[in-house]
Amino acid sequence: MGKNRLEAFSDGVIAIIITIMVLELKVPHSADFRALLPLWPVFMSYVLSFIYVGIYWNNHHHMLHAVKEVSGGILWANLHLLFWLSLIPFVTAWMGENHFETGPTAAYGFVLFMCAVAYALLVRGLVRNHEKNTTLAEAIGDDRKGKISIVLYLAGVALAWFAAWLGFLVYAAVAVMWLIPDRRIEEKVVEEIEEEEAAAEREQQ
């Protein structure tokens, strides 16, 4: 089946997630800039979560661009990813409102861990279930960066129970690692398009 509805639905859900997060930024009643100081944990949580949601949207977009077809199982795998992404606003607000206390920070890391696992399952499902998705399979390879991220999330959750700020630093480090979009997929798609165009030109000649 086609991928258009899956892509459109995912874009809509991710847009709503970002909207919910920004609504958690409460406007202070005072016009004094000092009134913003107590909000810094909430704002820092929002910034990190916005970056994460943006990373998932960016890589999700690149991945689907390399996909030729999806199945019912892939639709469920995608919903599984969206479920965990939809929890990001909740744990973001909980962590920010409680100034990075141990429990909320560990819960935040657990949700990030599950998002990474769900994304990995979606990728593997697309690669293994459809022969036409060879471009994606070649681009993903062994997905070393994704596996490293999952391990780091677990490390961050563990560290958060000893010192919440250490867990937060690990989550931020993983985000920095993913800030640059994964070019493997984009390069493979461009390469495939160029090969198809070259083949079409040879046929015309």
C-alpha cells in the first residue's frame, strides 16, 4: 500500500506534539524580566524536547522518502512510535516543573529510550518486510548510531537516579549527536534517482 497517508498522519501528530509542549510554557503575570528566571527549567526542558521531536520528524521524513511501500504491520509500528513521541510533552512538563528532580528526569529518559526502540523497530520492519525498500536497507546498514543512542539513553536513566543533572547531560549529548540529519538515506535516494534518469536516457538513445 502507499505511504502518503502514513506520512501525512505522522506529520500532523508531530505538529500537535510541538503545539502541546509550547502551551506548557506559562506566561508570568509580572512584566519584570526577573519573573522569567523561575521558568528556566521549564524552558530548558522545552528546548531539549523540541530538538528531539524535530530530530524524529527530520529522520522520519528522510526515511519515508526512501520507502516505496508500507503494510498494515508498518502502520502499527508507526503508531507505536507516535505513541511514545506523544508522551514527550507530559514528561517534559513533569521534569521542568519539578526542576530536574530524579524521578521525572529518569522518566524522561525512559520515554526517549522507548522512542528510540520504537523508531528502530519501524526501520527494521520497513527493511525486512518489503523487497522494494532496498534503498533504505542499504542506507541504514547496521545503524550503529541508533544502537549507541539506545545504550546512552539507558545509561542516562541509570545516572539520573544518582544525579539528575548527569542524566540530563546524557540526553542532551545524544540530541547533539543527532542534530545533523542522517545523510546516508538522502545520498542513497539521490543516487537511485540519478541511476533511473541515466537508464531512461539510455533507453531514449
